[in-house]
Amino acid sequence: MKVSVIGTGAYGLALALSAAKNNHDVMMWTENEDIYQEYQESKNLKSIMDVAVPFNIRVSRSYKDVLEDTDLIIMATASKYIDIVCEKMKDFYHNDIPICIATKGIEESTEKLLSNVVNEMLDTSNIAVISGPTFAIDMARGEPVGLALGCHISKTRKIIMKALCHDRLKLRPTKDMTGIQICGAVKNIIAIASGILKGLGYTDSTGALLINESLHDIKNIIYYLGGNPNTILSFAGIGDLLLTCTSVKSRNFSFGYTIGSTKDINKINDYLKNNTVEGYTTLNTVYKMLKHKDIEIPLINVIYDIVYNEEDPNILAKFLIEKE
């Protein structure tokens, strides 16, 4: 089976390694000339992750090469590039080819779930989403990990599980694509808040208070947007929250820690400049989306005020105690 991975970030590479472990032929697309040249010269991608790249993974800058005769497409670009990538894929995509969206987030300009963006731009319903408590480096090094797989089409689900499942990667299927995507997006926002609390010097007990309160809020958002509230109990929900809200490996957590531990706006901006913080953009998008849909989630408002309006970060702990 040929598996095409769109995007050569750490997570895209980790998924490519999973497919390669199952003896599939993997083609990764990159727009980065340096990454392409690194692969051509060394047959490795050490600038992305310090892991060996097996012979059945190849890298190309050509959409035609990557998508030609493929059996599965995995989209692993940043959420803000999904529409651009879909536009460039159009000439080489047939709507009977399954697409698995590994990107977490919500499209910024339209405030749509990424599955809806892909559906509209590529005229296909042959779509699935994956999300869960996995750092790319852990997956790449073969640590046992699990992901939630949201999909409505049985054949698509089977192809994705054949491509990615092995003795170190579990996929747990569900039909709730909406809930999976909301969990994957909003948990990055909560991870920022968790980092803020830790940066302020609060203990793990206060962090647990945040996680518990956020579970109810994410559950409500899922419900209001038409998903299954029980999805909060999946790998994409509580599993991912626990991981990203408690680990310095999470860039969202580390960004929040920078906010909480310093009032120096230059240090905060430097962190954003030098790191991809999906939760920063997602916070702005989710905040606006909830306002436009007249959905009131006070915790999101508080985090937004701290991150975007430079309110005193200490209002977060105060809010958690006073919240009914």
C-alpha cells in the first residue's frame, strides 16, 4: 500500500514511520528545500527528529509524485495551511482516496472544522481524523501510544487502521468526528492555561483543578457544535488533556509557562516567533467562533484576556475558585 504524508513536521514523520513499520511505501511531501536536500544527501531527516528513516520512506517536493497511485493521504500540516494545501492537491486528487487529517485545530478565516474545509475544497466525504495523547518523538521511538480515529465510512477506517496500527500504536474508532476535532483543538488552549498556572508557581493540585473544570467546558462545546459529549472520555479528550497539560514537551504548555513566569512581552513574543504554538492561533479562532455562535464558555474568555489582552495571569486561578 502506498501512503502519502502531506507535511514533514515531527508529527508527520512519526506517522510516516508508523506506516513504514507496517511495510507500506511512504511518500512525504515538503515545500522546504532544505529538508528536501537533507533527505537527498543523507536519506535522513535529523533536522526534524533524531531517528533513523527507513528505506521505504521517501521525500518529494512534487504533489504529483507524492499523490500518484496512492491508497491513503495523511494530512499533517499546520491548521492554517490546510486550505492552501487542499488547493494545490486538487489537480492530483481523486475523491475515492481516503484522507486522514492528523492536524489539530480549526480553520482560522472560516472558523470551520478541518474536516469540513477538506470536504468542501476537495469535494469528498472520504475523510477521517485522528487525535490523541502522543508526542511525535515518543511515537517515533516506538513507545506504546493510542489515538482516537474519527470516521463515518467503514472502508476508510479499515484502510487507516491497516496503514498505521501495529504493536506500539492503538487506534480506537468512533463516528464522532466533530467531538474528536473539538477535543484536539481546545486541549491546546487548556495546555496554555496549565502552563500559565505552573509559571505563576501554582502546584499540580491547582493544575488538576483546571483540567477537571476544562473537561466540563469542552464537553459543552462538543454538545453545542453537534458532537457526542462522551467523546471527552476518549484518547482525544481526557487522554490528550493529561499529556499536554502536564508536560514541558508541549509547546502550548511551555508558551503558557512563559506568560506566567515573566511579564516581559518581548520574551513572550520571542517564544511565539521561535516555536509553533498551535494553541495560540486556535484560542483566537475558538474565541471568535463561540462569540459568533453565541456560546458562552467563560474559561475560554479568561484565557483569551490573559493571552491577547495582557490581563494579569493571576485572574485564572481566581476564576477557577469562583467558577460555579
